[in-house]
Amino acid sequence: MRVLFIGAHVGKGGGLALQTFQVFMGLRRHIDVDLLCLDALGVHRSMAEIPGVRFAGPLVFPKGITYLERAVRAVRDEYDLFQVLDPYFALPAAFWARVFPRAVFFGTDPRAEVGWRYGPHMNAFMRLVMAPLISGTPLIVNSQALAQRFGRYHPRIILGGVDTRRFDQLPSKAEARRSIGIREGRTLLVTVGKVIPVKRLEWLMEVVRRVPGVDAMVVGGYTEEHYSDEYYRTLLATYPDIRDRVTFTGEVTWDQVPTYLAAGDVFVFPSKFEGMPNALLEAMAAALPVVVSDIPPHRELIQHGRTGFLARDPMEMAHQVTTLANHEDLRHSVGDAARVYVREHLDSEACTAAFLELYKGLVAGEPDRGAPADEPVERSNTHRD
């Protein structure tokens, strides 16, 4: 079986790009799979040097769609299946290239994402544009929350996974802090992700302001092209009193993330919306206790009080951080429970096996049977009281 992954980029990183790249690498151990994407500068660009990864052209919109379409057309007779990984470039390119069979993967809701960036009118526009692109095509989503959003398309749920082996040999906290230049002796809150409004980092800043004795480290780039560094500068201007207690690292390579997590005491993740957040999975795999916003995808992962804590607002988040900061034994017990949960339920091997099973069925011509549109998707018992 030969499968072509079609994506936007790997160079710029981001949780979804890294999660799908991880699936790509896992599948390479079982089948012949290549990755076709666009070339983008970024700290993760070296990942494109792996055999099987090639560029169709530079990452520019909308011209990049044409680059991908032409490249896909040129090789469409060489593959048994085409896996679309990106809604903005790869999805229209594969549609116009008329490649079959193809499957579409969504790790976020692009309709909502465009609406947040450009206004609610674009949300409605995206709904109209995307409908013909995904209708009649097997749709894969990586969380139950996304399955409910796309219920009319009968999506199949393949939960995102994390390569837990990357977190087997972490440096000690002291070693990690020395290697990245973080002072010791204070409780360190860590978050990983781009510094953009949807990550709602003002909650984290409020927590630092409200909880004496804690510092914070934001691991991720703050020059996203659409927002530039406006959100980052707004945070600095709004919270001048804690600037010396919050470190913004900028973008780091994927292989450095475990060290940054090892330096922390508590992982804080206040996002407004996520699919299956890769950063949160990695923090749990690193045995960090997590305090996260109370949103549907986080409820799928967190059993409140056991594998982490759900917060409805910054005040509640600050209270939970205070409790963890003052009780080292609680930090260890919650972190250990989170690690066990991820290893047992969300390891990347299970994710790879699920994709492989789906592909075998699609290539054999079997109809995909996703979640029925009129049935609510069953949730795990990770709710809060």
C-alpha cells in the first residue's frame, strides 16, 4: 500500500502539524508513505530532510494551493490513497486534482478558526466553501468535541496520540533549568504554544499576578504572521508589573520541548478552543500536573482532581495553581496519574494502528463508518463535579 500525505508545512511547527508528522513517522514503519507539503521557514524545517518528505513550492496563499494541486496531479497514479491533512491548502488542492480514494483529517475546526481571525461573516463563508470539499469523503477528527461539530459528515474519531518514549529519559528539574537559563527555587508554570489570542494567555498572566512566588515560561513563537507580535506586545503592556516573572522563549525545536517541560512544576493551558491539544498530551506524558481551561476537548482528557484540574476562569485557575504550588505530594500524584492515563490510552502507537486499519479498509473499497450524525458521541468520564 502506498499512501501520500498532503499537508501545508512542517517547518513552522504547531501542535497539529507535529501531531500529523508523528502519525506519518509511525506509519512509515508499516507501509510506504510519503509527505508532500509546502516549504516554510521555521525551527522545525529540518524535519523535512527525512526521506519521503518533499516540497511542492513555497508556503504562500493562495498560490500554494496551485503548487500542491500540480504536484499531486503529477503523482496521482503512483499512490493507492491520499491523506489530506490541511483544510486551507491541501484540501482544495486534492479536490481539484481529483485524486481518489482520499481521506480528510481535521485537528481543529477551520470554520471557527477563520471566524476568530477575520470575523463571524467568514465563519459562514467557510461553511459554504468547505461543504462540497468534504462531502462524500471519509472525514477523520482527533477528538469527540470535533466529531460533534462535524456530526453531519459522520466523522471517524482517531484520538491524537503522543510518542511517550520521548519522555522516558527526562533531565532532572535542576538540570533542565540550568540548561535553559531558568532560576531555581521558585515554582515554575509552563505552557507550550504559539502566542496568539486563541491561547488566552492573559489567564496565565493573571495567575502569575495573583499567586506570589510563582514564575511562568511561555514556550512558543510570538510572531505569527496574521497577528505579527501584536498580541505579545499587548500582554507585555497589560502586565508590566510581572514582566520579570514571565519568560517568553520564542519558538523552540520539537526535540527541545521535553527539556522545557522537565524544568516546570505545573503546566497551565488556558486555550479558548482546541482539537486534541498536542502540547497538553506531551505535558501529561512528562508527568506534569496540568491546570487547563474547562472546554470540551480538555474534558475528554482530564478527570478533574485526579489527572489534572479544569478551570472556568482565571480566578479558579489561580486557586488551583496555588494548591499545587503548596503541595508537592499532590503535584507528584496528579502528574503520575496523568502520565499513566496518556500511556494507556493516548500513546502514538494506538493512533498509528487506527490510521492503518482505516487505510486498509479504504483501499479495499470498504465504506467508512464514522459516528452517526444523529447520535451524540460518547464522552469519557473526565467531567468535573
